[in-house]
Amino acid sequence: MRPALKLNLFALLSLLPVANAAEPVAVSLSDIQPASGAAVNESVEQIYLRVDPTFVLPEGEDPTDAPFKTIQSAVNAAIQYLERDIPVLISLRDFLYRESVTIPGNSLGALLVIQGDSRDGTLISGSEVLTEGWELADAEKNIWRHAWDRDWGDFMLDQSWSASQGKKAPQRLISQSRATSVALSWEPPTDQSAPIVAYRVYRQRIGTTEQDYRLVADELEETAWEDFSVEPATAFENNQYAYYVTAIDKWGNESRPSGIVNSRARDPEGPGYEPYVVRRRELLFLDSRPLKMVETPEALTAGKESGTFYVNDGYLRDRKDGYVLACLPAGKTPANSQIEAATNFNPGRKDASACLYIVDKPNLVLRNLSLAYSVQDGLRLDSCRNVLIEDVRAFRNGGNGIDINIQRQLQPVSEAVTLRRVQATENGACGINGSRFKNLLVEDSLTAMNNWRGDWGDFHGWDRAGLRLRNVHRGTVRHHTSGFNACAGIWLDYNNRGLLLDEMKSLSNIHSPGLIIQASQGPVAIRSSQFSANSVGLLLDNASDGLLEDSLLVDNFSAQLKIAVRDAQPVVDWTDQSEHSVRTGNWTWRNNIFAAAANDPERPAPALVEAPYTEWPFFYKTLHSSRNLWWTSHPARTVLLDGLQADFAGWQFASAQDLDSLLADPKLERDADTHLLTPAADSPIHDRANWPVTELPDDHREQFEATRPRPAPEGV
């Protein structure tokens, strides 16, 4: 514990940087233009295409009038109309579609509508049922084994293959990254007029003075080899290698080289890398519920209703020695249950795995669809504009439920996008993830119980949230609920400005904050929202120019509102490449309720506000806080300024804020079904007009300092 020092507040402030402090200007709603979202004209005449896999053509009928059997076949037909600028409506019969649909929009501007008969009845699934081929491997633990020929590795992004240089050279050399090695496989030469007896592997380290290829493996009899002598790549060092292979015939002649492949090993413990079970992509479902992945066969266990699985993906792609082990609950077998494996990949799209993947399509409507059981995402949109997503449900996908992003070589922005009555629940990573928006509207939507795959590896931060938005310029999130996620409820993650968060609820995200605003220059307005039972209610991490109004931050476990310890952060605006130096400041807190009670009688209640002292000079000089209702069952911990805890009066004396605010029990009532809080009829919040106003003496800060010795701030 640092020693306590009696120092005058003004003396301490003189030692800390306040050069960025400016005359405070309160943020108001007039600073933010509400987003309108998509403006799609569905009244235009459209070609109607029907998809009905159950349709049986009557004898003698014209087959050209029959519905399509698959969604992709209907999409392929629709593209021919779109290329002639003719709008198309694809109507889907309620059905379980096991296919991955890819739509290359090619900037075709005519309207495309894809609409199911009902949201819950029209399901596009990324999984297939594993009915045959199960063998009982351990009767005591109820472990079953099945062949597995999908070798996706730790990082499929680093897998590559190359054509060979002639028929006498080894064919189709493949490389694949492993955690601490690079694995290679190849095929024998097609011309073996002289029998092949061995192979050689040559390696070059890319980006170094070592320009020559060196022999690293000789006299190999197998067509596969793993290089454990590489230096793993990290977030800071690429450490990439190039390889080729030659064949040796029985006369000792060496063939021409195979093609060259590049690869690298990635250190799974390196900064920013996800844990093993998080970065894997294999998924098994037992009766539609995901089985939990474990790292070793010894870790296989099963509960009453849940089980686990382990994957050994063989040596390399095209090898057939891989397998999965599934440990099922007692009484469950592959015969009396349904076991599914997520297997979908979008043809022709590198690394894309989504039930529905749409690229570069303006004027798009998606309605009444469910998307589930994908290797990665349920719905993925890249560089699409004027998009309406309505009554869509994305659930139990291995990655994000909905991912909206851009491809830089196409369109640099997703413009005019609306998500309405969207539910993204029980996905392995984010519920909804998106970046680079202009004019984004999200309303009446839900993100809940997401990041279960991250939770397998105790991975709750980095890039995970129920709703995660980056690079949003003009956006409105209204009537959105984010709850029970194993990650942040909502995360505004970088370069966000002009956002209105209205009537939101972020509840019971126990591992992470209800709302994070990070590296965002603002303005951002949060109005009429609730944050409860999260780790922190609202975390401000280099977030500038904000308004928090008419909101409840109640019974969050660590703090109701926390300011992170950060130096000012440079933020580059993607629209014009201008750079902003952003730090937390210029906030207005008005008409809110901050309240916390101790759940453990032996531990004090969490703080209402937690702020580092090193940030405090700039922050409080630009803060406007008034007419708030404060309450804690441990009054001495109303605020924490570094190691210094202060009561409500101390907060007023130290900050000169909340002079017209009140410390009193808000008398909140929680609805048992919705978990929402409302003030009781006799709550003091209803009598705000009669709250007293505190007057401070001129030396209020000196008085505060004199009665409360503080630990020395770091670096002072």
C-alpha cells in the first residue's frame, strides 16, 4: 500500500498535465443528428421468385413454373434480373435450409428482397447431421468417436497452397500454420518414370538478410512434414517463412521445385491472441445445443444436460486420420439424439463462413429469416448500402450472429443501414458486430447470451460484445436490450461520433461493463437507459464529448461509472484521415440515478464513480454533473479517486459538481420478468424540483484536502 500524504489539491494539480483542459461546453442532444437508416422503396414492381423445397411438380406441368429448390439457385436467377436493373423479390417457404448462400452484389443497384414466410419457420443452417459412423470409444464416460476430415488448424487464415513446376516435381504443396510450427503436405509427382524414393524441404525466412533457401529436411519418405524449428510470430513480429519441396528418384536425381508457399507459426500465448478453444472453429451440437470444446481427451466430461467434445484434425488437409470425440450426458447416444457439426463455407470466398454472405449490394432487404449453426457468422455483409434488416434472428453461430463490415477495394462504408426487431442471441462471439457506418439505425433489437465460445477460454474482452460498433458516424440505437452476455453488453470501440443511445437496457453482463465507450471523439448521448448487474455500468476509456441523461446505473458489481486510466489516444477519422487526440472529458451527467448496495455484508458496496487521480484534473474541469440522485449502502465509498474514497459531500467539495443533486434512497422496484427497474411512487426522484441546493465555501477544495489525506498519485 502506498503511504498516505497530506497534500493540497491545488499543489497536486500543478504537477499534473492539464494543457488539454478547455473551457467546458456542455453536450446536448442538439449536437447529434438522429440517424434515419435505410430508405428502401419496396413499392416498385418486382420479379417474384419462390423457393419451396417441398414442392412436387404435377405430372404434365411446365417445370419452368416450378419453385426453386434452393436459395442459392434462386439467387443465381435473381442476379440475371438485377444485371438488367430489374428489382427481385425472393420468397422462401418455411423450411430448414442446409446451405451457405453467397450473393456477389457487384454494385448492382436494383432492389433485392429476400423474405421468409415467417422468422422462426425459415431457418438457414450451417450444420449437417452426423448420423452414421459413430463408434463407442469409452462406455464408462459415454464417449463416442467419429471421423473428422476438416483440418482447419488454429489459424486457417495462414493456410496456403501452390501449383508445382512440372510433372516431375511434387504437386500441390500445402502449408498451414500451427501454434508453434508450420505443417506441410504435398502430393507425389504425376510423372514417375523413375520411382520416387525421398523428398527434401527447403526454407527461406522472409524479410531478413537470409535470402537463400536452405535445406531443412532430407530423406523424407512421407508426403508430409512439420517444421518445429521456426520462431513463432507474435503481434509485433511477423516471422514469416517460404517453403518448397523437391523429389529424389531412385537414381539420386533431384526434381525441379514444387510451388512456393508462405506460412508462419503463431504463438497462442502472444499478445492479443485468443485461447486455443476460442480460436478453433469446430462446433458440435447435441439436440441443437452446442457441446463445449476441450483441449485434451482427458478433459472430456458431461453433465446432466450438457456435454463436451475434443477434436484431433489429423495432420493436414486432405488427410483422413482426424477424428472427434463427443462425451454425451448419461442416456444420450448418437442413435437417440441428433448430433450436428457446423461445416459451412462460402464457395469462392476466402475464409468466409456464413449462412448468408452478401458482398457489395446496394438496396437490399432481408426479412423473416433465422440464421444458425454456422462455423462463423450467421449473416455477413461486406460493403453494402441502403440495407434494411428486419425481423431477422441469428443464433448459435460459432462467430458473430451478424457481422457488417467493408472491403476496402469495394466500398469503404456501409451507408444507410437499419436493423429493426433483430435478435442476435447465443452466438460464440459477438451478437452484432459492425464497422464503418454512415447513418446507422438499430431499434427494438436484442443481443443476449453471446460469447459462449469466448467464455470457454475465459476470453471476455478484446473484441467481444453483445453489440459492438466501430467507426460509426451518425448512428441511433433505440430500444435495444443487451443482457446475459459473457462479454460487454454494448461497446462503442473506436472513432465514433454523432451517436444517440436511447432507451437502452444493458443487464447482467457479469464479466464486463454494460457499456464501454472507447477511443471515441463523440459527441455521444445516452438517454433514458438502464445499466444494472454488470461488472461496471458505464466505462469511459478515452471517450470525449458525452451526455448521460435520465438513466439508471444501479447495482453494478465494481462501479456504476468508471473512468479508465489512459493517456490521450490518437484516433484517425476514416472519412478524411484527420487525427484527433482523444481523452475522457467534456461530459454532462444530468437527471440520473447512481445507486449501489452491498450484496456481501462483509464487503462494502461498490463505488458509484471510480476515477483515476491522474485523469482527474482534466476530467473534472470539463464535467457538468447536476440533478442526479445518488445512493449507496456504504456512504464513505460514494466515489473513489485513485486510492482516496470520499462520501457524497466530499465529492461535492472536491469536484464542485452535483450541488443540486441529492443523496437519498431512490426506492427502486425491479420487475421479476423483465429485470427492469422503476422508481416507486414515493421515490424522491419525483420531487426533484424541491431538492435543496448546496452552497460551497470558496476554499472547498482546501477543506476537502485537509480532512482527507490521499495516497500519492503514480508518478508524482
